[in-house]
Amino acid sequence: MGMIELAVAKALASSAVFLFVTVLMMASAKRISACIILFGAQSAVMAAQVLAIAYARHSIEAYAVATLVIAVKVVAIPFALFRIVKELKAPQDVTASTTATQSVFIMAGLILLSFFAVAPYAKTLRVDEDMLAAAIALLLTGAFLMVSRKKALMQVIGLLVLENGIFLAALTTTFGMPLVIEIGIFFDLLMGVFLMGLFVFRIRDTFDHLDVSKLRRLRG
Amino acid sequence: MKTAIDVIEALLLVAMAPLIRGVIACVKARIQNRRGASVFRPYADLLKLFRKQDLVPDTASWLFRLAPVVLFAVTVAAAALVPVLHPSALLGVSGDFIVLVYLLTVGRFFVMLGAMDGGSSFGGMGASREALVSTLAEAPLLLGLTSVAVLAHSISLSAIVEFSVLRNPFQLSAVHVFAFVALAMVAIAETGRIPVDNPTTHLELTMIHEAMVLEYSGASLALIEWAQAVKLTVIMALLVGVFAPWGMATSASLLGLAVALPAFLIKLVILAIAIAAIESSIAKLRMYLVPDFLGVAAALAILAVVFTALTR
């Protein structure tokens, strides 16, 4: 019993570190498949977080949410993305418009920015400052990934990271939203990934590449 | 008693260094589905080289012969600075992590001088590349060590390691994670392992360290090879000591040391297997991508230093 409590405490205390590590690795990753794996790992960290909260509060709903996180974000979405990557038969590199060094520096700056941004609120809201900062950092870095990567699939992954940030912010400030809303969000997300997947295929078929920076002209 | 243990620790690092190289080579061979040479092969290599004639190019000056000796001397001195089995080292002084970093740099400097003194164009090319890599690696190495020094409120390696020993192993701190990643990346560059340099290649376009030692032979080459192995082991011992010192004896008691020695060896072997796995799964970077690789390490090291202020 003591060990479980210890593990729960540590999962709560150190998951922010793992989240930072995953986004920083995404910043330096060169291949789309690496980014997908990192997104899966990031979602697994969040699932551990939800499980820890569920255990600490004895909440059945939170257990259900944790199961959903694992089913949708750790298994289904990465699997679907891998499938898309495989079917696309397109080059795997992310083609960033910044070098890895610049990306990591910018991400580090965004992480620090989020720490300074949440500092005034963390005290009044009585939430864990690290976790709230991690949530904001995920939001910012997800947006940064969408802006700085040229491949259409990376926009999808950036959006998913951003959504992870929103989910984490909701989790830390309110200890999770009602189950019905969570289910709705997950369904939305899954549909979103499928739609974006379709879009990616359309882009590939129409333009013969996935570079969104070259989508300048309309084509019939 | 304590001094004796410290001397034995330093000698241990120097003596087992070729073995670590052998283990890495052996694991790599296994991963590549080869049987591989014995783990003691590097010792045989060294012995063979020590017996061979030491040829010096006609154009070379006394510097050429001096460089390997200086390299070996400073690397052994660096080995005496790193705490291995308990949080204290033979040459522990305040601020010794800076001494450690620059001892290694002095070694590199002399190898570069020797390489250029040899007169071959490869030596000059390798030396210029080495200069680039070591310049870029210095900042993240110092910053990474600084961040843990700030946490430990001390700039002596022994105190930093002692702080790590007394930490709760489950308490994962962001500073340690970032500093570890940064230092591991630097360690790869410093020791010339695969994403940065390939220690087994003799291809003109890619080699860095091998290009520098191309003109050396016999005992001089043996000293360089041995020093290179010691450097790898010292940096591995440093990573183990600062980031995963669990099992290390808190005081110099025989029982504590009896636990600490196998624990240290196991951690070193795990690290060696990790290095072999990384080297087998990653392709060597193009020379022009190395600054980017080390830039990422620098960014992480800076983040680690800033986080010391954020997490207190």
C-alpha cells in the first residue's frame, strides 16, 4: 500500500518534467514517426496523471477518463497517425523552418514564459504551479510546432499537443471536467484526426507533396 | 585509509577503461549479429602497440612526442578528480568541476597540436574539426555541471555527488533531467562516439579523432588510445556519480565500499550497453549538423540552469 501511495505522489510531482522532456524532444525530432511516438508518450504521462488523481480522490469518473485517455490518445490516435504515414508513402522528415537548436531554444523560452505567466494565478487558484505551467507550455509549444513545421501531418500533431495542453489545464484547475463532456471532447478529437487525415490525403493527391508552405495557389 | 581508497579508485578508473571500450564493442557486435571480439581485446591491442616501434615523421618536432604523454597525464589527473565509490576524490578541491573540464580541454589541445605538428593534411583537418567540436561542447558541459552545482550549493564535485547520494531517488527534479540529457549529449561529442564522430572509421570525409592520430604509432598511439578510453570512463563515472549515485558508500567504510563497487560496475555496464545501443541505431551526423546537435545540448543546459531558480 505504501508503495502505491508513493508512486501516486511521484506521478503527480514529476509528470511535469516528463511533459517538458517530450515537447523538447519533439522540437529536436527529425522524423514524423518519432513525433508520433513522443505524442503517445506524452499522452501516457497524462494518463498516469489522471490515474493518480483518480486514486487520490477515489473517483470512478476519473478512472473512466484515464481509460479513455489511454484508449484514444495513447493507442488509437498514434495508431491512426502511423497508418496515415504508412499509406502516404511520403518522405518522413518534418522539414522544420527552424533548426533543431533554434526550436529547442524557442521551446525553452516558451516553457519559461509559461512559468512566469501562471505564477500570479497558481497562488490564488491553489493549484500546482508546475502542472499549470506544463499545461500552458503544452499549449504554446503545440502552437509553435504547428507554425514552424511545414509538413501537413505535423500540423495535426501540433494540434494534438495543443489539445493535450487544454486537457491538462482543465485537469489541474478543476480536477477534470464531467465525464460526459470528456467523452464528447475525445469523440471530437478522434473525428478531428480522421478529418485531418483525409485532408492530408487530399493535399498529397492534389499537390504531390505535404509541404503546407507551398500551398499558395488554388487548384481545381 | 581514505587516501588509499582514493588512490585505488583513480587507478581503477584508469585500469578498467580499456575494458569498458571492449564491453561497448562487444555489445555492438552482438546487436549487429556478430560474435565480436573478447571484451579484453583492447588490453591486447594496447600491449601490442606498446611493443611496436614508435615512428615519428621527419617534419615533426618535439611537440609530436610530447602530446600523447601530456594527454595521458592530464586524463589520469582528471580520473583522480571524479568520485567513484564514495563522495570524495583524490584531488578534491573547491571548484574542481571546472578543473576537470579544463584538464580534458588541455588534453585535447595537445592532441590538436601534435596532429598539426605531424605535418599531414589529415592531421590539420582533424584538428580543426576537433577545435570546432570542443569549442561548442564546452559551454553545455560547464553549464550542465553548473546547474547541479547550484542545486548542491557547492562547486566541488565531491559535494555535488554527496548531494545526489542523499537525494530521494524517486524525487525526479527537472534540473537533473535537463542537465543529464545535456551532459550525455556533450559526453558523446567529447568522447567522439557515433552521432558526432565514429571511433572505428578511417574514412577521410568523416573522421575527427582518427584523423588527428593518423600519424601516431607504437607507444605514442597506445597512450592516446588508452587516454581516450580513460576519458570515456571518467565521463561515464561523472554521469553516474552526479545523476545516479545510488549504492555509493556515504562514508569510507569497508562494507559500504563492498556494496558500492558492484553497484558502480553494474551502472557502468548499463551505460556501456546504452551507448552501444545508441551507436547501433543512429547514423553519424554530417559534420555541419554537429553544431546543431551541440546547440540543442546548450539549450537544454541553459534551461537546466534557469530551472534551478524556478524550482528552488
